[in-house]
Amino acid sequence: MTTLTSATQGSAALARLLGTATTVTVFTGAGISTECGVPDFRSAGSPWRQNAPIGFKDYLADPMLRREAWRRKFVMDDLYAGSRPGRGHRAIARWAAAGLVHSVVTQNIDGLHAAAAGPGDRIVELHGNGTFARCLGCGKRHELAPIRARFEAEGTLPECGCGGIVKSASVAFGQPLDEGDLRRAAEASLACDLFVVLGSSLVVRPAARFPEMAQRNGAKTVVVNREPTPFDVVADLVVLADIGDVLDPL
Ligand code: NAD
């Protein structure tokens, strides 16, 4: 394992690994979006942790909690309204355009990989997407703007035409992850010869198992994060530096 704390050296070391790789899977967490104004979950003072989470079962069972979940969501949405892809998202989009990227597996719900024109349908959003909503009954997509307008004007909770409960398309605490997304993430982890983790504390499971899977399958592994993760001890390269600084020159 090589650990580097200089972004310049980290960038050069990652460039060497990218130069010998044929298929790269990128795994991202909240740290890739902090420079875009979207706070991460675990850093000090994170607004995501101001309230105890509303679990999925409670959301289903109690309209009052659904109302509170929507109120909180709109407060958080305002915090990072208009955020644009950062240097990390744009670097990954360049690697994808060069044909290097098998998939981007992300824990993020902010939609910024797609906004950066990443690898299109090869973005696996393990924890869903908070930029729209879905009916939990029939799966129909609902846009947030009309939901918010009615919620704020009339206090109305969204309901689907089929009568189903409508919820943000991000995954709530206690809500099962999509089986298809888990399968695609596993396939991407096994298909690559270089697995690059960017901005994840790697403590949220099952997401954190994907770098382990790639490594056991023989891929080289890299972690770029500004603080250590539990996976560092087995990674081939660890860069303890800012993601944008490391990826921008690549
Ligand atoms: P996390 O908050 O647990 O970890 C983020 C890591 O990124 C931290 O270790 C932090 O030190 C590091 N980091 C922050 N900014 C960085 C930078 N500029 N350069 C290098 N490192 C940086 O996030 P996680 O592991 O993704 O897990 C949190 C969960 O919360 C996720 O599962 C996700 O669903 C959700 N979440 C998503 C978003 C988003 O969509 N942007 C934001 C917050 C939380």
C-alpha cells in the first residue's frame, strides 16, 4: 500500500494506474460533491444530521411523518439548489469519454454524475436520486416542482394517480436497496482491473463491500479521500487529499 498526502503526487500516481488500466470502475461518495456546495454526511456540522432520520416503515405508516420528511427535504434542496458538477465529476466524464469507464457506482443522490455527462446509463445510484420522486406503488416518476408547489400552497401530500404513496426517489433509512442496482454494482466491481473510490468514508454497507469485491477479484484499488477509511489498509494507493485537486490535472 502506498499512502500519499500531496495532491500533486497523488495525481501522478493515479495517472500511472489509469495509464495501465483497461477497465475502470469508479465508486463515489458524498465527498466528491462537497466542492459543489452539497455537504457530506459525516463531516462536522453536517446539516444532514440535524434531525433523527425518519425510517422507511414510519414514512409508510404515518402521514404526519411523511409531511415532516417533505418539509425537511425542501429545506435541504434549497441548501444546494443550482449546484453544478465539480472537478471530480468532470474528470470522470473525461475518462468515460475516453472509453476507460465501465461504470460509476455512487452513493450520492444529487444527480451530479449525470449532469456532468458521465457514462450515461452506466451510472448506478445505489441510494437512489433525490432530484425527483417516485410512486411506491406503481413506480411512476413524479417531478418535485409541482409536489412542492402544492405542499407549500395547500399542505397537500403527493399522491399518485394509482393511489400509491409518493416519496423522494432517494433511499430512506430502512428502505431496501434496488436489487437491480446491487447486481449492476457487483458486476461493475468484478469487471474492472482498476477500482477507484472517491470521497466515501466506506462505512455505509452494503455499498462499502464493492471495493472489497473488486480487490478480491484481482483489481487494483485506489482511495482518494481527505481522511482515512477502513479499506485503506488493503488498498494499493491511498491519496489523503482534496478530490478536485487530485483529479483536475488528469
Ligand atoms: P460520508 O459523508 O460518510 O463520507 C464522505 C467522505 O468524503 C468523508 O470521509 C470526508 O472526509 C470526505 N470528503 C469530503 N469532501 C472531500 C473532498 N473535497 N475531498 C476529499 N474527501 C472529501 O459520505 P458517504 O460515504 O457517501 O455516505 C453518506 C451517505 O449519505 C451516502 O450513502 C449518501 O446516500 C448520503 N449523502 C449523499 C450526499 C450527496 O448526494 N451528495 C450528500 C450527503 C449524504
